Amino acid sequence: MGFLDQMKQLMEMKAKMDEVKKRLDTIEVVSENEWVKVTATGNRKIKDIEIRDASDKLTLETKLQSTINEALEKADGVMQSEMMGVTKGMLPEDFPGMG
């Protein structure tokens, strides 16, 4: 594969990754418990936080932190899955950081 072919392939992959990033803004992941519900986008942006029980500030803060972290972990999984779909077959299997 020549340099121009590689550049063309990289440009195609970048365009597809940009499409995935736009699509990730429309995907929502939710993490919830009896204290709080957190909604994030596939791009790791917190979209909504719903407080369900505010009777104990310390417990609420702890639950909020863990629920936000769980939502962001779910968003990471969605993002990785979407990006792997774009790059599959376009990069060598041993390409650093992609497997």
C-alpha cells in the first residue's frame, strides 16, 4: 500500500470517527440507585442528575460520586465499542492502542 493510499484510508477513518462522535452525543447511558440517577452521553458528558433522596448529605455525596463514575464507565464502553467498529479492518491488528 502506497503513501497516498494510506493517507486516503486515514482520511476515511477520520471522517467515520467524526460521525461516531456525533452519534455518541445522541446515545444515553444511565446509572442509578435509590439515592440518585445520572444520565450521560456516549461522549462522557453528564446530561442529567436526578436526586431521589437528600435526607443524608454525606451518603448522597458518596452515592452521587459512585453513580457518576459508573455512568462515565458505561459511556467509555459505548465509545470504545463504536470506535472499534470504525477502525476494524482499517488498521493492522497489532496497531498500538487499538486492541
